[in-house]
Amino acid sequence: MKPHITVVGLGSGDEDQLTLGVWKKIQASDKLYLRTDQHPMVQMLTRNGIAYESFDAIYESHEQFEQVYEAITAELLALAKAAASANSSAGEIVYAVPGHPMVAEKTVQLLRERCPEAGIELTLLGGESFLDQAFLRLGFDPVEGFQLLNGSDLSLYNLNPMLHTVITQVYDTLSASDVKLSLMEMYPDEHEIVVGHALGVAGEERVHRIPLFELDHLQDFGNLSLVWVPRSDQDRLRNRTFARLHEIVDILRSPDGCPWDREQTHQSLRKNLIEEAYEVLETFDEDDTDHMAEELGDLLLQVMLHAQIEAEEGSFNVWDVIAGLNEKLLRRHPHVFGSAQADNANEALVNWNQIKQEEKRKKGIDPDQLPLLSGVPRELPGLMRAYKLQKKASAVGFDWSRLEEVIEVVESELLELKEAMVSLSKAEQQEELGDLLFSVVNLARFLKIEPEEAMDAANRKFFNRFGYIEQQLRLKGKNLEQTDLQEMEALWQEAKKI
């Protein structure tokens, strides 16, 4: 006799909502098992003298729900096989779960996976889901946009304020606190939410409309509790989504959008992209996180505009950019998302570089045939590019061996520049000046100093000291045009002492 498990749904808890087919199956069963007896329908079973066994003891013997569901599934498979061996009701057992078998029932999902492998027939009989009562009692239409989320595994990445959101598995104040913290990543503290318990069950239903920050202040959570976050068109919520950013950029580039944005091309935006990147870097030295967030947004806008230009050409869109980046990050971090090992940053970098080489080979590019210096972008700022070029050459032994040799080169290049200033053309002078700067970058590298950072510090120092000169002149009722070099030099020396 082939073993057989029939799963039935006990509905949301109201006896009048139990389907006739499920009730007949329960009455006819010889072996009825409940995932839990903590459900209003159990009273009806008791009144009608229907015997059952529950798996509540398994909850008490395991610390994690995943372990509970695995244990219940294993027990059901064993019981079904035992019933078939005993020829009990043609080998069938009935397993009853709260609500609908296919809504938020992990054990049913496990049974669907395991029964075919175990040679066990599986039948599902629906019941009213708690969602039916949520739609009815809370009064929203899921066609407006709806998602059902698990409160025990909730994160910011699941949330969409444009959708009605129902959160289940909120069974105590601890789980409610976890849900609250996740929701606060998207919604303001005072945003109104709804907590429903035992919806549709006469005498037990409770509905609370509260601000989000009070969610874990409630004390009546249980197995029949849920949280509903109504959909919202509020700008302050929509503006926290990436989809809204994409929509805005699309509108700006549309025929009815902004004339300036419509005219932009990759070439016209080149300077903007570079400037925005440097403005972000400037905020790293400030104690102003709001300014940093603003500048990062400006940089992100440049990415969005370039992606939108290509989307209009039909080549790719920003979603392709995101997909490509995600795939690259997953692929190049096998020590995080795979089985590779990396116990420190150097080992992680080795993995990254090896994978980069393999990616090139798959594209038909032989990394061994590429020029050593080909991986340094031409558009980098001059000092930074010189530093990277020298560093790559140094890796294969093309380098000075001692700091003193580098200093001699700097002095030699300075002498050549002085000679060029006397008798050579501007083009030749420019060349000699470039050689001098390149040698200074070499010196910075030997001193283990990033030349761009050193230059930036010098620029800031000059900016602040010259600003001091202007400030002191204003205090004297003068401006720069009303003073001479001697006075400015005196003020400069004062600034150096500050």
C-alpha cells in the first residue's frame, strides 16, 4: 500500500469559514496530526470528539524554527510509511495546518520536496488563509499592489512603500522589535501601521492602529498576529527608493523633461563626472555627513544619466549596470560567496586578480600578451597615473634601488628644466617640466606617500593661508588690490604660525 499524506487547512480560525471538504476529510480520518494545537479551530475538534496529535512538543525541543520544520516533516514521512505498512485507511494520514496549506507553511513546502523522493503521495486541500480575512477586515484590495513578508527574515531590501505589505510570523514582542527596526530603515518613526490578531475570529479579533515606533509596545502578540503597512504615495517614502530615482532621470531626459538634461551626451558630461567624484573626495575630510550624502547623490546622478543615455539608444539600461555589478561582485568574492579561502586582505586581492585574468581569457584576451602598463586608465589625474605606472613597472624590477638615487634624478631633472628655460621652446620646457614632476612622483613613491594626497594637502594649506591674508586685510578695511606684496608676505608668515 502506497503511503499517502493529505494536508488540510484549518482556515483563519472562524468555524463558519472552514470548507466542507476539509471538514469531511477531518471527520473521516483515522490519523489526524496538527502542526500546532494553538489555533481556535481545535475547540471545534474537541467538541466533536475528533482525536488528534499535535507537534507542539517538537517546538519545545528545538531552538530554531528551521529545525522544528525539518523535524515535523521527517516525523510525518515516517508516520505515513508506518500507516501504509499497517494498511491503515489505505495508508493515509491527515496533516492539518493553520490557514491555507500553501500560505506561509514551511512544513508543506518541505513535504512537497520530500514526498516524491520518499515514494509518498501528497494531496493538498485548501482552507481559508489569514490573508482572506486580512483583505476583508483591514479593507484593502491586493490588486493595488501587495506583498506578503516573513517577519523572522525581514530586511530593508524587501520593502516597497508602493505596495500593501503584510508581515506574518510576528508572534511576540521580540519578533515585533526586529520587524520595527527593519521597517524604520524605510519608514519614519511615526508612520501609521496596523497590527491585527485573530482576524475574523469572533470574540478574539483585535486591531491596533499605531505609529511604527510603538510596535513592540503591544503585549498581545501571538500565533495569529500580523502587521499591515498600507501602501503609500507619500513623496518622502517614494523618494527613498531607487525606482523613483530611475523614474525622475527618465522624465528629465524625456521630450517633456528638462532641455538641458535632454541635450547632454557622454562627452558633454565627462567633466561633470570627474568634478562630482572629486567633490565626494573633498567631503571625506569634512565633519559633515549630510554634505557627504549630498555629494554621493550627485555622483550617483552622473551614473544614472550615462545609463539613461544608453537606454535611449537601446544598448543597455541601469538595471543591466546593476546586474553586471552584482554578478561581478559575487564572482570576484569566492571567499565570501563560494568555497574559496581568504584569511586576509592580501589573499582576497590575489583571488580578485586571478579571477580578473580568467575573465579576460573568456573574452578572448590573453593577459600575457597585454602591455604591462595597459591597465592604468588614461583619464586618471596626472600625478595619480604617474604613480600607478611607476608602481607597475617596479613590480617587475624596473626601479631605482635606493632613495638617494631618486633624489639625484630629481635634482638632475630640475637642472635640465633650468637649462631649457634659457634656450629651448615652450614645448621643450613643458617636456622637461613633465620629467621633473614624474621624478617627484618617484620620490613620493619611495617615501610611501600618495602624491595626489600630498598635493591635496599642499593645496588646502595654500587655500587656508591665503584666506587668512584676505581676512586680515578685511579687518583693516582693505582688499587685495589695496595692498602690496610686502604686506601680503608678512601676513603669509603670520598664517604659517597658526
